[in-house]
Amino acid sequence: MPTLSAITDEQVEILIGDVLEQYGYDFTGYSRASLKRRLIRLYTLDKQVSFAEFRYKICKDSVYFRRFVEQITVNVTEMFRDPSFYKALRHKVLPNLATYPFIRVWLAGCSTGEEAYSMAILLKELNLLHKSLIYATDINPTVLEKAAQGMFPLGHMKQYSENYIESGGTQEFSSYYSASYSLAKFDSELKAKLIFSTHNLVSDHSFNEFQLILCRNVLIYFDRDLQFKVLTLFDNSLEKLGYLALGTKETTDFSPISKRYKRLETEKIWRKINE
Amino acid sequence: MKGCKALVIGGSAGSLDVLIKVLPELDTDLAFPIIIVIHRKKGTDSLLADLLSTKTQLLVKEVEEKEEILARTIYIVPSDYHLLIENDHTFSLDYSEKVNYSRPSIDVTFQSAAEVYGEQLVCLLLSGSNTDGVNGLITARNYGAEICVQDPSTAQVDFMPAQAIASVKVDHILSTEAIAAYINTLN
């Protein structure tokens, strides 16, 4: 018999049941193909020898479970990713929020924080940062600790700087951070307007009303039912005339909230036109 | 092979020219989907689908996530995402780490398709300058899929197909001219 995948579909379901029962983390609405691939990746990375041992460790070792959550969720991100998206925020979205006395932004699935700091830079350049708060949330406490430090590898700055310029940035990108060994430490002025907190889109409720919600490349990991549930959560958390921004390949189309939203021409940004 | 449920084509440098030659010769009633994973720069998606759709009467479209996979359709994997296939024959996209310095990675889609389609999968690896796709072919072979590779001597960049032939038992080594006729026999 040739060696097939290290973890079977049935074993994926067993683990989903285990972590729901043991820890209350509900992965039942996650896309199976991606979840299975992440599980196999973790199993291989950690040189697990049998499913039984892998399962035991996940269930009984809470430190390892933390690693489990960190590794099976995808935490790949960058600053000013998709520059044309940030350009649209800069020119078409944020100017419409400028008249509000206070701007609340929710960045759901913020991972290690690169988008949160990008958002803060954008608000600062539009002279809105002083009256803004960015709530950046993630399911995964480990990435939030990194995000709160505001330090990113110096080696990434060249790419981020190019993204920033392409997105319409007007300043010297390096003026926003100071180099410290191999890290770029971002200004505390930006950090002061960021609130990092755990939030599980599957099980946690709305916690405020926002003018702008960004959730990019998170819904792709969910099945349709969970996508609709999370979009409804966003709808309940967004003020009328507020904006919802999704990833390049994500959409509100076919969802229960779609009729209340109007899309900005080219980008994956929708405005809430009706309550 | 008969009863093909899906054909996945992977390619990198030099593979676009092959597709441009192959697509016009394909039968327009193909009873299976063709899924194309091709390395390219970010942000050139619609251009590629537009270009390829001028070469065939088959529907050519960029993949939408959670979309149902249908016959007589050519799906192009969007740039900067991995493409996975669900057991219910829908697509999922994934923005996880690059594999072989590539996103989309050919390995990722070959492997995912192999788990879902098994012996009813055909994999075809074209011209390219890295080794992405080779591990995916090995997995697909283990699942009983049919393995085809462009004849390195007819490839613009022979490294990728040559690596595949050196690493996995290949069912068919196809010259550029023979590819379309072979695909039509799968119908």
C-alpha cells in the first residue's frame, strides 16, 4: 500500500470534535481541504509518529493546543498588501468618514498586525488618527502578542515600502519605524490607536458599532454557512453608511446581507446603504 | 484512460505558449473540468483568463472560492492564492505560506486533487524552471492518478518536466503537438 496522507478525513473530524469538546474552539464550519492540509503540515512539522499520540497531545497538553491553534490558522500577511485596495481606502472610503467625530475600525483576523499598522499609517496621513480607534482581533492569542509589539522583520521593509508607495503613500515609509537590529519597530504614536484583543468570529458576538470593518482573507477558510453567519455578525456591527472590506476573492454576493450593501466599483469594499 | 473526472495542468516559465497552442484544438464537449495552475506575477488574473478564452469555445474563467467544479470548463487559479479542492467538488482558496517559493503552488493543487479524484484524475506538468509540481505528481501517482509530462525536448524550459520524469513513473511523455489529441482521448 503506498503512503497516502498522514491524516484521513475521518481523523480530521475526530480532532474537530475533540477541540470543540475540550477547549470550546469550534472548527466545524471551516473548509475541510485547507484545515486538513494545515493539520498534516503540523503533524509533519512536529514529527508526530502516530495519530493517536498527536490526538492525545492536542487534547491533554494545553500548551501544545496553543501551538495547534497558531499553526492551523493561516497567519500569512503583509503591510499594504494589495496596494490598489489601500488606494481605494485612502481616496474613496476614509474621506467619507472624516466628518464623524470619532472613527471606529474593526480589523477582524488581524494576525500579526501588519494590516493594523498599515491602517494606522493611512489614518495618520489623512489627519484622522487622533480621532480613530482600530480594534484588531484574532482567534489566536500568540499572534496578537506579536502584533502588540509592533516589530516586524527589517528585511520585509523593502517590499512593504514598495506596496506603500504603490498605494498612494506620500511620506518616507522609513519615517514610521526605527531599525533595531533585524527588526523595524513602529512608532508608538501608531500603536496608541490600536487595541489588540482575541475574538473568535465563530462563537463571539458583536462588541461595538463601527464605521469600517475589514476582514480580508479570513472567510476563504470558512464554508458557506459560516461565511453567511460571519457576514451577518459584521452587518450587526456596522453603522448605516459604514464600509465592509473583504479579501480580493471574497464577496457578500449570495449572502443574506447582500441587498443592504452596494459595492464600490473595482475593489472588494461594500457600503451599507440600508439598515 | 476513460472516466476522467478532472484534468489538472501545472506550468511555469514557458507554459503559457503551450496552452495557447493546445486550447484551440480541444474538443468543446469535454466531459471533465480542466484546472490550470500557472505561476505568474500578482495582479494579472483577468488578463490571463481573457487571453485564454479567445483560444477556445470552452468556458474559461478564473476560480471563485466555494464555486462548484463543472465539466466543459477551464478554470484558471488566481494569482497569489493556493487552490484546494473539497470533497464535494467545490474549490477553496488558501493564502498560506508559499510552497517551492510559489503561490499558487502546483504541488498543492495536484495533492489536493489526488485526494478527491484518485484514479479518475489526470495530472499534466508543463515547461518550467523550478521543481514545483514534482512532489504533487508523486502523491497523485500514489493515489492512482494518470501522470503526464510535457516532453522536455519540446519545452521552452526543460527543467521542470525533466525533474518530474526523473522522480516519478510517468504514464505519458507528450510533445507539445500531442497534448491536445491526448486530452481529447480522455473524453
